[in-house]
Amino acid sequence: MRRAFGALVVIGALAAVPVAIRAQAEQTWKGAISDSKCNGKHPAGEHDGKKMTDTDCTAVCVKKGAKYVFVSEGKVFQLANQSSKQIAAHAGQQVELTGTLKGDTITAKQMKAAK
């Protein structure tokens, strides 16, 4: 009985391995690089009544302490690599982002302007 139970535990543990591997596989999403204050919405007149582009708004919010986020299909993902020049260069823009997802955080590997 103990051997059978032990075998089931080992099989169960091995069955969980592909799930962990899939969670770390690179994926590609379409969405926008935004900031944690606006989460992709960028209200008009938010910065002292000034009209700004999404790119300018994201830059101002990040300078004021917000973090870069990725917004895709209404869901907001945290970005692990905040100091990435690639993320900063695409701030406020629609992109195709390739990276790995863990929980609600994406580690961005590459991105390009969305088609």
C-alpha cells in the first residue's frame, strides 16, 4: 500500500512539471506599454490641464514614480524589467511583446511596434 501511494505521489509531482515549464515558455501578446498610474487610460488634462499624447503621459507618470505596465485586452500586467531601454522607447505605444509570464508579471524579452 505504501509503495502504491509513493508511486502516486511521484507521478503527481512529475505531472506538475509540464505546467511549470509552460508557465515559463515565451509568449507573444499585443497591447500597449503604459504606466501603473493610468493603466492605459491616460485621461485628458490629467497633467495640469495639458493635453498630452499617451507617450508623453506615460513618460511624465514614470518620472513621478509610476511603473511601466503592459495592457492587453483590458488586463494590466506588471513588467519585471523596469530599467529596460526597449520598454522606455515604446512607452505609450501599441506593441507586440514577447516574454515570459509568471503570475501577473511579464519579463519582456523583445518588442516591436504592433502591426
